[in-house]
Amino acid sequence: MSHLVTIGLEVHCQVKTRTKMFCACRTSFGDTPNTHTCPVCLGLPGALPVLNQEAIEKTLLAGLMIHCSSPEISKWDRKNYFYPDMPKNYQTTQLDQPLCIGGGVPLYDHCYPTDCRKSIARPGKVVRLTRIHLEEDVAKSTHLGNSSLIDFNRAGTPLMEIVSEPDLESGEEAFAYLRSLQMILQQGGVSDADMEKGQLRCDVNISLRRNATDPLGPKIELKNLNSISAIRRAIHFEIQRQSEDLDRGIPQTQSTRRWDDDRGETQLMRTKEDAHDYRYFTCPDLLPIRTAPLLDKVRPHVPELPHELAARFEHSFGVTRYDASVLSSDRHLAAYFEATLDPAIPAKRAANFIINNLLGTLNDHGTAIDACPVTPAQLRALLLLVENGTLAPNQANEVFATLYQSPAHDPATIANALGFKPAAAGELEALVNQVIANHPAEAAAVRAGNEKLLNFLTGQVMKTATTKPNPKQVTELLRQRLL
Ligand SMILES: [Zn+2]
């Protein structure tokens, strides 16, 4: 029997700041363990925290981007628990007056898994958010046999917790939600949101019930999910597992489970009876924040969201919807595309070249767009050579490949060196006349209307030419002579 699925996500996302949330230690990834620490982030007795304004501003920026509101006063609370990765025995977080409330994340079509983009259940869906609050990350522990190692470099890194309403209904929607959110946070420069680096982590709450009129079923929480595709797999497994239990009359109890990606199954960690009482209380060391002045400061920095960018690319520049979605999927790529544009180059052609050629080459080299050796100005110069007839499109591809390897040279010089240059005045005309004279039968056939033979004659001219002229230009000359 089928069940209604209700899913809510809690996403922890490291905010991209230079320093930690409550001290001046540098935020870092992959550095020698325990080299970015101080009495504050080590939790030594008597150390006092200082708020990181950049982290607060970036969290408010994220909130503005997805239409959250903010309470007038936001405050800090202590969540008390003991764990080796949190030696203060409390985490500084926000309980009842978080920085952002409400808002929503649009699920972009191109953020769904590729295999189900043609069958999206609810296109244009927006997942409502409950809140976004700011807290500190804990240290990173690594377990080796009987001992555990702790790295405090991560302790105190600003961490946003983004809590959704239970609006999601499938693993595919959870997948699209995380990808869309990731894209939005990257767009605003709020976070790199790289899951492989642990910058984005997610807990899934999932419950099943028979009818829409039934109360929500007991909440099962899935912890320790570390990739977007694993989250989709874990949700599929859990829907299946709970359905089968319910069909056999086994009731579910509120509990926390862990996903084992190797075995492809979830395992019980603890039930509600073992839940902590965190004994929250207001942090006595940190003053509450008035949000209005900070919001005023941040508001001018709200960027276009990916879907707004895509709509502008589609409508102002006439690129296809697909191209617009690709170009808007990364803020560096969008900026690169816009910087390449020139009134003399059709935007569609620039989009094509970037998507088919540039992205392919970057992909082959494992290079990110913001590290692309070819500048937008160089690409523009190359595309202008195509527009003015100096280069044929396939010649432009060759010039680009060389340019990518030796970006110190300009496209015109490279085109020249490869022999792609217009023939000297009169030279091309002489060649065309020569070829026509040497192939009277073919020339006559073209005159009689067989335009296909123009390609043959063009080929003959290209073969005889000492340079490599633009074949389009040659065909045009032949056409003028013969038709
Ligand atoms: Zn520190």
C-alpha cells in the first residue's frame, strides 16, 4: 500500500569567513591539525568570545536572498552537552531568536537528478524555511582503533543551520533542494558549500502516513549524510523500510538512524527515550544584536538569484532556456559569459562556444571557471575573428585549443601562426578563377543549379591556397563568380 511521505531537512553550512565565529583564529581546511587554535576555540576556562560581524552579515545576506525576515533583536544561547569535540560542554547557538525566519528555497529544474528531470512532480516548487540560525562548528574527531584524534582547527567555524518546513516529498526533491540551496549560497558568496570538504552537511527528518488527514507519523531522523546522491539513496531506502513495516502492522517510533552507504541501508542509533535535555539558556557572554542596521548594510549586496540571472540571459540576450540555466548555474561562469559579450557577437554564439568548447576544455583539465587561463577579453577577440570572417568556426576551435595552452598570446597572433589568415588582396580571387578554369565540368554543373559542387570547388581552393583562408569566404567568392 502506498504512503504519503513527509520530509524536512536541517542543513548545516559553514559560512565563508576569514576567521572563526568567536575568535580571531583563521578558518581553514586540510591544514596541519590543531594549528589554528586559541583559548576561545579550545574552550579554556575564562576565555571570552567576540562576535564575528562578517559571519552575521553573510547569514543575513543568505536570508535576504531567499526572502526570510529577521526579528528586531537576535540573541545567543547555550546548548549544554558533553562531547570530546566540544570541551566547553556547551555549544553557542541561537534558540528562540534566530537571525532569519521564514523564506523559501526555489527548486530549480536543472537541480533535480538528471534521470528524473523530465518527470518533475511539482515544477516551480518552493520549499518553505522555518529559520536560519548561526552557531559554531565543533572540532573534528577521527577514530583509529581504540583511540580517537581530535582536530580543533574546525572548532568555532561559523555554521549556519538552515531548517526547512516538512515540505519535501521524495528523495528527488531533497536532491533538488540541496543543489538549489548550494547554488544560491555560492551565488551570494555566503559559502562554498562543498560537501566533500564538509562545508555542507545534512540531517533528514522523514515520516510516513496513510492519508493526508492523518496526523504526521513519528519522525525518523537520518544523520551523517555526506553526499547529495547518498541522501537520495537513504531516503529511498527509508521510505521502503517504513512502508514495509507499516504494511506489516509494525508501528514506527521517533528515532535517529545512521546511513551506511556501503551496505545501502539505515541502522538504528537511538530512540526518543535517549534524547538529550540540552538545558538551553541565554548566553551571558554575548550581547543580543539589533538586526536592522546590519540588514541595511547588507541589502545592497543581494545578488541576482540563479533563476533571475537565467531569466535575464534568456530574455535580454536571446539564449535558449537550457543555455541560460547552464550559464547561471555558477556565478563565476555567469560573470565570464557577460564579460565576453560584445555588440558585434550574437550572444547565442558566445553562449554556445562557452558551453560546448570552453566548459569541455576546462572539464578535461579539471580546472574551475574562475581559474580559466583564457580571459573573457581573449575569448571575445577570438569570437570577433569568427564574426568578421577571418576564422571559420572549426578554425576558431583550433585557435582556442592553442590559446588555452599559451594564453600569453592573443588569438589573432595564434590564428596567424596556424596559417589561418585571409589571403592577400587579389590572391584568393586568382585562386578561385584558377580552380574554376581547371574544373570546367563542375563549374558548369554549379551554374546549372547543382550547388552541392560548391563544396568540392571550395575544397580545391583550400588545397591550393598557401594560407588557410576561411572556407566560408571562399565559397562566397565561388558563388559570386558562378551564380
Ligand atoms: Zn580560536
